[in-house]
Amino acid sequence: MSSATATLRISGSTSKSFGETVEEGNPGGEITFRRGTLEDLNAIHDLDKRIFPPAVAFTPDAFLFLLINPSAVTIVAENHGKFVAFAGMERKSKTEGEVVTIDVEPELQRHGIGRALMEKLEDEAKLKGYETLYLQVAENSEGVVCFYEKLGYEKTRLMKGYYGRGVNAWEMKKSLKISRQLPPSLEGRG
């Protein structure tokens, strides 16, 4: 993502730039996306604390790492200049990244912001040369697992006790490799 911002309109029946129609009755507004900065640290931490239980919520230091580490990426979403969501990714290896977290204000969930944040992280991952993205999601968060599956992520393994005693997580991954294989209709042409 360049230093410029990207925009997503979320109102009634307006189409998003990603070719989907936003659900009727959403709160509306224009969502802009940009790189996270140190000035976002408190807003990021506050949102994470509101969404996740204390045992799972990240510390300010974890978010500071995402904001200052050159191999990490944090993308912020704003609605008319007000912070409403963010997502963070870090390097796992030379060819792999890991989505650390994605948080969207509860009243704005299910309106395409999370999908847009994930698409922007995936674009960034491709620019960094990552071929695969990983993430972890609580085993009992069926709606979240379904969200990631719709984005092309697959369960790879169950991680026992990942979120503490008795709370397991699915590790999920998505290949970002661009297939260089010709479609069947073009194979054999030369």
C-alpha cells in the first residue's frame, strides 16, 4: 500500500471498489485506509481491549512492535477521520507472513471493512514477496473461521491451548502465489 489512502464507501446500496454491494441498513460513511503510525497506538490498543478478553488482548508493546518494525505492516481504517478498525501483519520467514490481528468496531462489523483490511494486508504481503500468509483463530469462533475460509484460508492444524487453558485455535493459511498455469482452454497453444 502506498502512502496514499484508499477509500471504501459503505452506504445503503452503493457498490464498493471491490465489486460487492454493501448490505442495506449499515451505518454508512466513507472508509479510508492508510498505514498505521505511532499516533494510532492508543486507539489500536483501546479497540483491541474492547473486542478481546484480557487474556487474549495484546499489550501496547505488541502493537508498538507492529507500528515500528519495518518488516511488519499495520493498516488503519477511518470513517470520516475517526479510527474504526485496523489489521496487523508481521514477517514469519522470507516467504511467509502472519496476520497478527484484525479488529473492527463492533457496530461496523459485517460491512466489508474486515475484508478490505485483509485484501490490503494480502497486497502488502505480495509486495514483500510472501508466498503464504498464516493466522490463528479461536476454534470456537465459527463465524470468524467462516470469514477467513471465504477469503481463501484453509485450516492447517489445531493448536491446543493456544489462547490459554482449554481454548484452542485453528492455524489457517492462504497461498498468495500467482498461478502461472494456463487455463485448460489455452493449454497446448503455441
